[in-house]
Amino acid sequence: MTHLLVEFPTQLEWLLRLVVAGICGFAIGYERNNRLKVAGVRTHLIVALASALIMLVSKYGFNDLLSVSGIGLDPSRIAAQIVSGIGFLGAGMIFVHNQSVNGLTTAAGIWATAGIGMAIGSGLYFIGIAAAVLILIFQTLLHKNLKWLQVPVADKITMVVRREDDILPAVQQTLSEQHIEILGIKVSRKGQDNYAIELRIKAPENYKLSNLWTLFSKDERIESIEY
């Protein structure tokens, strides 16, 4: 069978795979776009559709060569490159700032969307669509404030202070008076005379971290607070 002799109904079925993959990618991208994430509708749609297309090429694109004597092909080789190649796209969506990492969920979503496109491109409609639906369900549920699924949430504040031996006990005392629990402390030098104190804290519910600047603004030893 050569490319020119592929029956039209077969090509329509391949087109259907691309459309279904694109719809699944669109649905996941729509959810991400509503949450103002870096990768939105277009990115997820293209990733899913392109992954399905590459799967089709990997499975059927070399059928005309299989009849040639001495040629053997591994149909999984091209598909395997999607998994590694999509990693570069996902890595570009991960940002690190002040030792905090953003974009991991979006990068994982792109990777999962590629898997969905690959499944549908292979003809595994049910498992591909089911995976897309499950991702949407879990993403929606985990963004809601479910009491039975609450996990401890820690905030991080960074204070730049002048070199004073007694500043840390004073900070701890002030936070304790505000019923703020300190989960971790990291002190590092910042310049010749200043230090950066990074605090992982757990504040009471609905507590505004902006109140911290009001609390510490009168202390001349504290130059800045980031939260």
C-alpha cells in the first residue's frame, strides 16, 4: 500500500483523530486559560493535534517502504521522540524566582496533553478522551477549597535587615504575637552589612501579609520585606 492508494474513508478516519485530539487539547487549554496560565488554548490544542499527527506518521507514514526487501522499521521510534521533545517545551514554561517555582502544573499539563494526542493518534479514542476528562475533573476539583482535601499552606517572606544580633528573636516574638507560626528560617548574607532572612510561615486564615510591613516598619533595622 502506498500513500497514493490509501482509501479515502481511511484518510477521513485519520482526520477524525486529529479533530478529536484537537478538541481534547482545546478543553484542557481552556481550563488553563481561565486561570491565566502561560500556556492556554492555542498551545494545548496545537500540542495535542501535532502529537496525534506525529503518531499517524509514525504508524502509517512508511507503509510504502515495508514491502521493499531488506527494510525493517520500528513504528515507535518517531512517537518516542514526542515524549523527549515535549520536555523542552514544558521546561520553557517553568520559572524560578526567589527560590519559588512556578509553571510546573502547566508544564505537566502540556506533557499530559501530548500523551492524549498520541493515544488518539494511535486510535485509542476511549483512553485518550477519558484521560482528558479526568485531567479536567481533577484540575477543577483541586482548585476548589475542599475541606476534606486541605493541605497545610505555607507562605514565604524575605526580610533584609541590618547586621544586628538580636533582630531574629525580635521578629520571632512579633510573629508569635500575631499567632503566626514559623515553619522554617534561612539566613544568608546580603552585601557587607546586611542579611536576608527567609521565613516560611503559616498565618491564620484570612490574615493579610501586608500587615507585616505595618508591624515592622518602625524597626529601623529592617530595610525591606518581600512576601
